[in-house]
Amino acid sequence: MRPLWLSLLPVVFAATSSSRSNLASSTASAVSSLTSAGTSASHPGSTSQVSSASSTDVPLSSGVPPSSVASVPSSGSSTVLPSTTSSATSQPATTPGSSVTEPIIKPPIAPTTFTPFPVPSENPVPGVIVVTDPHQPPAVGSSVVPDFGPAWNTAYSKAKAKVAAFSLEEKVSVVTGVGAGSRCVGNIPAIQPITGRGWPGLCLEDSPLGVRLADFVTGFPTGVNTAATFNRALIRARGLGMGQEHVGKGVNVALGPMMNMGRVPEAGRNWEGFGADPYLTGEAAYETILGMQQGGVQACAKHLVNNEQEHKRTTSSSDVDDRTQHEIYTHPFLRSIMAGVTSLMCSYNLINGTYACENDKIMSDIVKHQIGFRGYIMSDWGATESTMGAATGLDMTMPGEIRAGTGNSYFGGNLTTYVLNGTIPEARVDDMVTRILAGWYLLRQDSSSFPTTNFNANNPDDDSTNEHIDVQADHDQIVRQVGAASIVLLKNERNALPLKKPRSLVLIGSDAGPGRAGPNEFSNQFGSDGILAMGWGSGTANMTYLVTPLDAIQRRAREDHTSVFWFFDDFNLPRAGNVARKKSAALVFISADSGEGSNPIDGNAGDRKNLTAWHGGDALVQAVAAQNNNTIVVAHSVGPLIVEPWIDHPNVTAVLWAGAPGQEAGNSLTDVLYGDWNPSGRLPYTIAKSMEDYPAQVITGDGIPQIISIPYTEGLEIDYRHFDAKNITPRFEFGFGLSYTKFQYSGLSIQKLSTNGGNASAAQNWDQGEASPNVEGGSTAGWLHSPAYEVSFTIKNSGGVSGGESPQLYLNFPQSSGEPPSVLRGFDNVSIKPGQSQKVMLSLSRYDLSIWDVVAQGWRRLKGTIGVTVGASSRDARLKGTLPGSV
């Protein structure tokens, strides 16, 4: 039977034949005046007020006195929990590279009220706003606005009926994770009887690229590689495959995708996300979630929000102004919610002085009010800071206990006590439980055919709880295709590539071969040995196998009777150079790794300590290039590297940027090396000439025990936006990538569309310069996101081989807008045969043309002329025009 994911793909494998207050801020605001998060006026869903005074997490009213024991998941008892009082004071930091320290803003422990958020509604418009369901998402590339409202309404009705029969303690158990004796990394306990008034609970499992800590699963390409394809069909197909595998293992909630921005190039978890541009990240998140949830698993968009480095991730405050927050960092979450995502995960860090999982502005105002999110927000593991988080928008605590093995939870018995003594209304707990159960019903996980959990992430060697179910299907094909499509050709002199029956090849560098003990030599990939397929940490998956470049190249070379040699000692430079002599081509493999900060590797505490290649890679390239005039560099890297030491060497003829492509790494690379796949990958970030050229670096905060400030003073100017605004020449710009063929662009046409859906009055007001209304779901309204303009152009393959091209559309807002010179607002991927042409059509919505108005708290069109640039990268403009009706 033809696999479902395969039907999503075009033929691309080418052969070479909610706050009501006005928040005044701007991107130029000083850190001390930032007001984008941490403070909020009253709104439905939360009425808690923030206070600058620290507090111990104990209820203030005395309806039920606290006792000495708290249980997980729930009971009527409570405990006096550890103090969350901060000793931080606002004073200059003394460590070089650090910012200032700042105090913690805690929600006060005081009685609150709760009013449910109004339900956003849409009027369906044929071909524009379309009622849909997670199991039947819009087609890949469709410009329709999916309306999941009716599906959510049905799920809510079922959830409310279920919740009505639960006791308070049972309701609290639904929002409180349990760890001991459970099979998954996160677990919500069952309520008995499961087949009657109760339910079976939830299994929550990493990761964003596969089922973590399980066997017979697929190690998919990383998020950043997936984004590098600029190919919506491949992104969707990967999401679908991951969703199917999670369901096959009995997982209810897959903890991904990850969509934190590549703000700092050395950040440890950049490879889990989708790069350094909010639009690309948002579209990749959207397609991934549509695919995952079509496969039947609940997706979890993470980490909400501003979790852009590993250093001090639990003791740092990301200080971000309101406009930047909306236009850059919460945008991917908005697109995730438009894709029908059931859950979000709040992050470890503070946001403008308030912990993310206590942050009313982020969780209640932006996410639940402005964006209209109807699912639930869970904490990152151990990121819950108080029971009052429930009052400010947190719906589930994970993994449940404050510290493993203690049996104490901020929710559990403490939440029960807070309800009984009047601190938190039971109506709020009902809302939390309803949101969680609605996600379960939305994905039809109440079906008797939904698999029970059949693996044990916490004890994989226990055969009594690990049934070793094989869920891989034929997902190796999508891994191989995404891997090939994500490879970026950065340099190709003297037609070094594709390889054409070379007489001899030598592979040099440990990254070309296997590790010393198989693909899972290191638990959670906490090590660097052999070919780099993924970074390290909770974003990984065990690989059933791993194809190395040596494996694949030897198989392919046999067809041409090519002699193949190799040398994997990275540091024996004289011998590496000698081995390369007189070979038709020398392939030098370099790598750079990163991951979560819990397990530093070679001094890299999650975040990389520099942007140079690991294992002496720069010196290795130079040593080989000194003795071989056809040196081809292959880089497997989690993010940008500074390549200046060797990029201009005359003997370095080609560079392939292969990223971290998953378990088919060698096959994907070989497909591109030999031209079975014409390289179509594009950089999802900028490669600079020096680390200092980037707008921000990791702030280590070494030796500072207090909360440190991480000021996002670059505002909207991250990555290529910064390089453009500051007129800095990169080595390779965002969106860059070469091909084995050539493409010509022509016939730019920009048309204003007359058909729009939804609130016609709001659309008309926007057209006249008013901001979108600050109402429930106002930021995701159909009229705001339906196509308003159509941009079309023609691409011709003027070269000699078939290949894919990734056209990119950038808007050029007037300088008075405060926007960067160019911002990505559209892309596609088309496969064209030699001599043939293809018309490309991209749509622009009112949202695409808007900036965030911090005073009106809405999306407003700009005054002035808006330029449209279509090209092959952020700096390779092929066509230019002006948006009709710019005023």
C-alpha cells in the first residue's frame, strides 16, 4: 500500500539525466522600560496581579490549613513548599560578557476569580476559510485559513461532559504529572474505571525528531535541516511520519516541534528548531504540526518563549519589548495554533522578570486571548515555579514533582488546597482539565483502536514493559529525501560536483565514518564520535541504524570501479595530507555539535563556546588542501561555522553544508555528491565572516548566582535582518544555496485580491489604517490571514539538468516603519526539467503586511510604499515590484 506520507510529495528526486491595557514600547526601548511580558491587567481567564515582592508559595487565606504531606498527583492535603524568594538585586554584573542582574516578579498569593475566555468564531468562506479537522488538514501549499473551531467545539462538549463527573481530586490529577513507575518521560495518571466515567491518562514523550528512548523507531532529520529544504511537502511528510511513529508506540503527546529562534548562532538547541527567521520557522512549525496531528498524535509547540540559550536557562530573564515579542518570538506559536496544535510548553527562563510558567502576559493574554488558543499549556520539566501558575495560565505541571522522588508538587495536593481555601477557583481547574481532555478528544484518542503505551522510556531493558513494536514502516525514504533536500551547496568551482566516475576518492575526517560503538554509543547522543546525525539532549531519538558516508560512498563508487580510501584520524595532519596526494578528489569531513546544557561536552555547556569546527576541522581542511587540488569539504554541523580559514583556498573546490540529517546521513549525502539529487537546500541562517558580526551572542553569566538579564536589544534585527540593517557583508547569506543547474526569473505580477473572508468591517478598517481589534482570537482571525494579494512569476531552468529551486519573497517596508530592510514573507520549492518553465504563485495576507501596534495591541498596516523582492536568497534579488495600493 502506498504510504500516506508519500502522497504528499511532488516528484523532486531528479536525476542528472490577554491584557486589556495599552503597553507602550518599541524596538528601541531601553531594557528598563520593557513591558511586553510579566505584567497584565485583568482579563477573562485570569485576574492575578503581579508584585515585585517575592513570596513563599503558601496560600494566604485559611480555608484549609496546610499539612505536612503533599501527594502526586492529588489529595486534599498540602505542604509548605520550598521558598521561591529571590535574593537578586538590580546591580551591574561583573563577569565579562554578562548583563545586569534583576529581581524576580512573582504573582501574589491572593484569592483570584476566573471567567472563561470567550470562544473565537469564524464564518466559513469557500476556498478561503475552510472548516477542517486534524485528521483532514488542508493540502500542502494551500493558502486557505483552516478553521478548527467546529472540531474544537465537539471536543470541548465531550470534555465538559467527562469533567462534570470528576471529583476535585480527580480533576487535579489530570493536571499533575506522575513519574515513578511510569513508562513515558511524562505521564498523567488514569482515572478508574477507564472504560466508564474515567479515562486512561496520557503518555507524553520526546522528541522533535522521533520517539525518544524507544527501539525500532526512526531517527528523523533535525528541525534545522528540515527548514533548510524550504519544501513544504517534505516538512509535512516528516511531521506525518513522526506522528505515526509516536502513535504506534502508544504516545498521546509528542513533545515537539521546537520553534525557539536562532537568535544567537552558538545556542545549543538551535538544531532542534527551524532556523533564524520567524516566517520560515512559523511555516515549518505549521506544516510539521499539521503532519504530526494528521498522524494521530497531539503535538506540543515549545518552548514558550524566549528560550534562546542554554547557559543560565533557569536563572536568566529574557528582556524583550512588546513589538519584538509579537513579530519575532511568538509568531511561530501563532502559526502553530492556526495549525490546530493541542498543547504548548512554557520554558525555563524568565520573561521580563517573570518566570515563563507564571507569566500571565504570555500565557493568558498573548496566547489564550490574542491568539485564541483553546488547548493547554504544560510546563517544561521542572519549570513550574508555584501553585499560582495555575491562576496565570499554566494548565499542566510536568513531570509533576518539584524534585524527583520527593512526592511534592506545586499542583497535586497543593492545588486542591488552593481551591478549597478560595485562592484559586474550581472553575479555573475545570478549565485546565477541559482543555487537556479536549486535546485528547480532538485527536480522537478516545478511540478503542488507539494503541496503549508499549515501550518503557525509563527502563528500556525491561522486557515485561517494552514490547519492541516496530513502527518504522518505510520512513527511511522520507529521512533520505529530507536529508538530501536539506544539503546546501555553498561552493562549486571547476565543476567539482557532481562527481563523474572519479578514478579515486579519499574520505578524511572522523565525521566520514562510524563511531566506535554504534549509532547510540552515547545516551541521548551526549558525545561526538563519528558521523554527526543529530545534536545531543532530550531532542534526540535512538537510531535503529546509521548510514555513514563511508558506507554509502563505497556502495556508489563500486558502480564506477572507483578506488576508495579513508583516514579518520583528525589530528594526524601530515599523514592526512599525504593520504590525499594524487587522489581524484579528497573529501574532508568536519563537524560541530551542541545540545542541552545538562551534559557539557569538551567544555561546550550545551551552547557552543565558539563557532569553529570541532576535532581540529579547520586545520584538517588546510592540511589536505595543501596536497590535493580538488578538496571537497563536507560539513555536518548543528549551526553556522566560521569558515574563513579555508573557504577561499584555491584547492577547496566545493563545499556541501549537510547539517545534522538523521539516520540516512550517508545516503543523503551520496545522492547529492553524485547528482542523483540536484542540491536545492538553502541556508536557514546566515554564515558570517566573524562571530562578532552577529547581533547577539550567548551571555554566560559565569559565577553569578542571581537572575541575570539577557536584553534582546537588537529587537527585530536578528540574523540577516541585522546584516542588512547594518550593511555587514556575510560569507553566505540567509537563503543562499547553489545548484547544478541555472534558473531564470521573469514576469513578476502583483495583484490585489477582491475575495476576502471573515469580518468585512475589520478588514475595511484595517485597509483604512486602523489596527485589528483586540478581541479573543483577534491575531488569528480569518480576515487577517486570508490572501489579500497574489504575487506570481515564472522560473525557467536554463541549465542542463533537472533540479529544484527555492524562490523567496521578501517585503521591503518603508524606513519609517522601524522594520528591517527585508523580511521574508513567502517561499516555495519547485522542480523543473531543463529548458522548461514553471509559474509560481505566492499569496500575501493582511497579517503579512502588518506591524504590531503596541498601543492599540493589534496588527496595523503601514503607511508608505511597500516593496516586493523575489529572489534566490535574502541578497540575490531577481525581480522587484511595489505592492499595489501602498499608501
